[in-house]
Amino acid sequence: MIRFQSNNASRANLASLLFCAGCICSVAVNSAHAIDSQASAAALNDLRNYLAREGNVTPETATQAFADTALTADDARAVIEALWQTRKEQLREERQAEFQAKQLQQGDLSMPFDYTVFGDKPAAGRSLFISMHGGGGAPKRVNDQQWENQKKLYQLDEGVYVAPRAPTDSWNLWHQAHIDELFTRLITDFVVFEEVNPNRVYITGYSAGGDGVYQLAPRMADQLAAAGMMAGHPNETSPLGLRNLPFALHVGALDAAYDRNKVAGQWKEKLAELQRQDPDGYVHDAQLHEGRGHWMNREEAAALKWMAQYDRQRFPTKIVWVQDDVTHHRFYWLNLTDADVRQRTEIIASRDGQTFSINAPEGIHPQVLLSDEFVDLDQPLTIKLNGEQVFAGTPTRTISVAVRTLLDRDDPAMTFSAMVSTAIAPTAASEESRTP
């Protein structure tokens, strides 16, 4: 069994993988819930035979005859286990060369990385700290030196400390659109090759690397356990999306360039106010270091221990999803079709037991991704969109949804078995839906 433990009681990148409207109906509209346990067991057996024969998990796996059979809860868990074990071995073979070379490639862009392993591996897997160097808007040799500095900047009690080298030398080298996909791939590589626990992934960065943390943390919050921003500037980004991501902020009180200290103080106040309004969210530790300028003499290193006390919140009861200029189609248990992915939009969703409430801009119909880990899929649930009930029934677990959500990010701890669309009457014209 896959066990990624949480201490907080609590992709192949398939950006082009599409899900037809008819398929949405088949997994979303099923008010009469009766699972044939023999058919479910047969589908699981067929999947295992298929995986043994093919030796890989691909989009075609989701189209097999057995993939839309309704599953029991136990069989759904076994499906995800079988899919991940096969997918993990597939990734080992496909990505071994890039990991040994310590360099990821995306088109013409390359992202070298170096890493150090600290401490003994916990039973649930290692922690991963991705640490972004400063520089930016400077010649290659300057950014290369910043990378060398970052490799040795911090030490851990436990975990993998990885320092990537930004693919470009631009001023915004850590928050361009390609970074999100490269980091998702980097995380998967370390899960596969260094036995990292995907629920214990952290990002940090200094100066221009801190700029990256400000921007990436809200965008990638559902892939992270915590984030630590050191001596950076947020530019236009907002802290609203940090609702479920513990966020550390460290800036020298005398770091006046670009108003870093002033803006850090503003973020400190914003985070405190957000937490006051929403006490279960916006955990943060914001510090302005007295007497320090841009260099904080490693006082900010305390943030790494602070971050390490948190595991990822995989299934929060409330989601605040704010799209930036770089957009995502998935956030925690919400998914969007291609047509619904829009810059600068805000979606707020919450769950109270078996009832989901979603507020989204007009014309946007999020899909709800479901797992027995946070709802009872043998019982009816209700979904409301902008106050209107759009679904009432018992969703169906299928191999198809499990395959698609796994391939979307190669994240075994965020693989789902059912999905419901909030579009009241999906039609062929309602377009192809990018499903996980």
C-alpha cells in the first residue's frame, strides 16, 4: 500500500490530455448507486493483467474496456497502487539519463541542478527542499556564481537539498511559465529516484530566488508543504492563494532596494489580516531582521526548520484559487477545462462533510476531483456552484479517472478515483475538458 504519512493530523505532463463531455457524464451523473463488486474485482484484475503485459501507464490505459467500470473503495485503492508501481518503474527507465546528468530539458531550455542528501531516510520518505539562487537580469557568469553560492547556502537535519540553475538569465528567471512545469518534473524525479515523500516538498529562494518564491508559492501551493521567501520582491502577486500553504518571509529591515523591506512589511500585515479573517488558514512566519540589509547573515536559515514542521495539506476544507499571469488547470481537488482557465480569476471552494460549495466567475464550471481519503464515495454528496445546486448523487470511482489524474502530475498522493463536473448540462459543444 502507498503510505505518505502526514504529521499535521490532519506528469508525464499531460497538459493536452482531453476528456469528452460524455465521459464527464458517465462519472458525474450516477444518483442510483449500486456497485457490482464482482465486476469491480474483474476490472482490477484486467488492469493488473494489462499493466503486466504493457509495462507502462499511458493515456490509452484510460480508454480500455475495463476503465469505466464502477469500483469499490478497496478496489479503487488497489488500482491507484497498481498504477503507481507500474508508472514509477516506467519513469525510472524514461528519466534515468536526465537524473544522472542532473539536467532537465524543456524544448530549448535546460535546467541543471545539484543536490545533497542529509540525514537518514524516514519511513515515509525523504523531505525535498528546492532552493532558488539569486541574480537575474545579469550576465551568465554572475548567475552561475549565484548558483554556486546557493548550493552551499543551507544545511538540513534531514532531507534532499536541491539547487537548480535557472534556465534563463532574465530578471524574472524564477517565475516564468516554464518554471512551474520544470519544478513539477523535478519533484517527480526526486520522488522516483531519491524516495522523496511528495507530501514533504518545500521551496525557498534568496533575492531573485525569493522573487520566485513569492510567485510560485501561490501558483503551486497544492504541490508543496511550505515555502520560505528570503530577501525578494513579490512584484504584482497576491498572498490570497497561500490559504493552505505555510509561508515564511524573511527580509532585512534595512533592505531598501526596490522597497523590499517596505513591501515585506505590507505582506506581513496582509498575511496577519488574512489569518485573522480565516483562522484555519494563512499560517505564516514573517520577520524583518533588524540591522540587516540584503544579506541577513544566514539568520533566515531558521525558516527551513520552521517549514519542516509542516506536511502538505492535500485535501483542505477550503480552497482559495487565484490565477496569476501563469495559469494552472488544477488546484487541490479542483480541475478546469481549457476554456475555463483564465488569468487573474478567483475561485473559492469549501467542503462541509459531503457538501461542496464553489464560487467562481460567470461561465467557469470547475470539476471536483474526489477520493475516499476525504469524502465517503459510497454516500451521496451535493455540489453547489454560485449558490445553485448542480449535482446531488453518488459519484462513480473508475480506473479512467485514476489514470488521468496520475498522469497529469505523476503525484501518487494526489491521484483521484472520481470526478464531478459542475456544468449542469454538458454537451459536445461544451468542449473538450482537460482532465487530469
